[in-house]
Amino acid sequence: MRISDAALPLLLLVFAVATLVQAYHGNMSLPSAATLAGCKRSCGNLTFDYPFGTGSSHCFKQPDFELICDDTTRPPRLLFKSGTTEIVESPDSWSSNVAFSHTISMESNVSMYNMSWDAPGKSFALDYALMNITGCNFDTYRVLHDHEGDMPAKLCSVTCPNEGITEAVARQTCNGTGCCSVSVEIAANSLQLMFVRHGKGYHPFQQKKNCTRKCGSIDIPYPFGLEEGCSARKLFQLNCTDMSSSSLQLNDNYHVKYIKVNEGLVGIEDTSYFKQDMYQMHVSKEPQLYIGSGESASVQWAVANLTCQEAWQNKSGYACVSNSSTCLPVDSRDGYIGYRCECTPGFQGNPYVQDGCQGYNFSFSDKNLLAFPIVQDFNSVKVHVHSLFPRAFHIVSTKFVAE
């Protein structure tokens, strides 16, 4: 079958072989021979001993070690009880070689897909895996977790320049054309993957770790960035030509003076000899998303040429990822441009990153606030805060400990 035959829906195939290790190696007491009598100890050409087993509960140590022998196939297949992870070599007391396969049906209006492969129980951890990923025109990322949240790390890219490539041929070489092969050290209970289709525009999550977020004194918040993988789309990738002088460029003609993500504004200065209309600010194969005019201006920008309703329906590519953020339309004198994001009233920050919109945190020395303490007991004071200006505020803390 040609891979491109499955374009609508496109099939993305993941096949992995991994080593599974026991997470804990405490002393294990073996049941008596009489207890294990009658317990099955083979499946096809594979054998297994206690703590693994099939059938009755006395044949295996605990539910994590329960196996299933699928004898409807030839040869029979040995699987963990979940039925998704297959044992491909006879397991020993501390490790097993296992295999996993998964198929994802891609939809025409969805650009990002997620997949998780979990160890078959808390007693196990995935050590490392060799994966073959088959499909057309997408990037594969491993989703890492740290104190800053989820961070995708690129593993491989798959393209299909030859429309007639077959799945069998792609798997034979698995060199990035129709298939990519990657080895991953996991050392965790699960492996999370993210697949992003090419040519689908906006990436709602930063794809590279440790991105540079300053050019001199100019902050460069996401969805903008300097390096590949640090911006949400090619149109938002900027060039810091001189860190000492804060020389930040959109291209050779347009210098960036500031970026205000929550207001949807970029300060642009046109340095070309023949001053151009700002509507001509573009990058090859990217939509027209900047709106402005003049030699120096605050230029509006949108993240995609979609209405808010269209953007919300494509949740995998929706840009407003922070809690307490909302979608707003961006219009020009020539008509509708697209949508952008903004923190909801009472919150400020970056609506384009997870937890980027934060509630206002006030200092009680602020001249615009009056604080009236009401003594409740000898251990604490409850403070009622009133603003001199009628506006909705989100109070982060209203309790002080009395000295």
C-alpha cells in the first residue's frame, strides 16, 4: 500500500521494541511447588516463570505480573494483561523485552496528535526503546516533564517527497522518507509522544528547550523566538543581529523595538530606502498576519487566519493555551485578518504559554489601595482591601500573621 493512499485519513504507525525492568527488586518469596502445580509456564515458543503467570491468581505474584496467552494467532502471542504490550522474548526475573504498536488516524483539520505508552503496571519501568514511526510529513517529539511544565524534545522528522513510496519500502530503510527510526532512553513509567504535521502553521507549544528569550534589553516571549523550534511559526522567528545594541529584526527591512503579547502589538521600524506598506510584511509560505503602516508603528498581529470559532474547533493547534485566557478577533481596514489571545480581566502575562496568565498580586503599600485590618484573634489579622478606582481585582493574599 502506498502511504499517500491513506491521506484522508492519514495513518501514522508507531512500532516500538523496548526493555522493561522491574521498578523494585525486593526479596521475593516463592510459593511452594504444590501451589504452582498446574500453572501454565509457556506460550508458543516463549517460557516464563514466577512471578509471571497466567490464569488463576496463585500463578502470578500480583496483578502487574498477570500475562495473557493469545493462541488465536500463529504463533501464539504472550501479552501483559492490558493487551497492548507484547512480550517478544522469554522474560527473566528482572527484565523483559517487549513490543508495542499503535495506529493513529489523522484528520484533515488537526495538526497535532498525542500518544502515551505506559508500563504495564507500577511494578515496571520502561528502560529504553527503539521505535519505527511510519507516515508522511510530520515531526515526532518526546514530551518531557520538569518543573517548568511539559517540554517537547524533537526526535525525528518524516517526509514523503515521492508520492508513490510504499509502506514496505519505507520500513526497509526507515531513514526519514516515509519512516524514521529513533532510540530513546526512557527510565520512567511512561513514554509520551507528540506528532506535529508539516505545513499546518501554528505550534501551540515551544518545541525546543532552553530558548533565548532576550535580544539585549528586548524581551522575546513565545510565540516569538530566535532559534528554530523556539517560535510558534516561521513568521514569528526573529533575528538578533546585535545583542549589545538590542538590534532585533523581523527581516532586513523591519527592526523590532518591542513585543507586547497580551496586547497583540509589535513595535516595528521600517529601515528600507523605499518605505513600504506594512501589509507587505511576509515570509514565504506563511499567511499575512501583520497589520500596520508607516515608517514606525505599533503593528497588530494575529496567530492564524482563523475565526475564534474555527480556532477553538481545532483544539490541537489552538494558541490560547493558558488558563484565564481568551480569543479575540484581529481586523484591518481591508477586512478580517485572524485571531489573537489575551488574558481575561483580572489577569496579566502571556496567554500563549501554559499558566502564562497570572492574577494581579498587589502590594498593600500601593497608594491606590486602602487596607482596613479587622482583628479576628491573636494569631491573625484579616484585611479587607478597597480600591480607590472602580475596577475588578483578583486578590492573591488577604491574610497576614500578626507579630
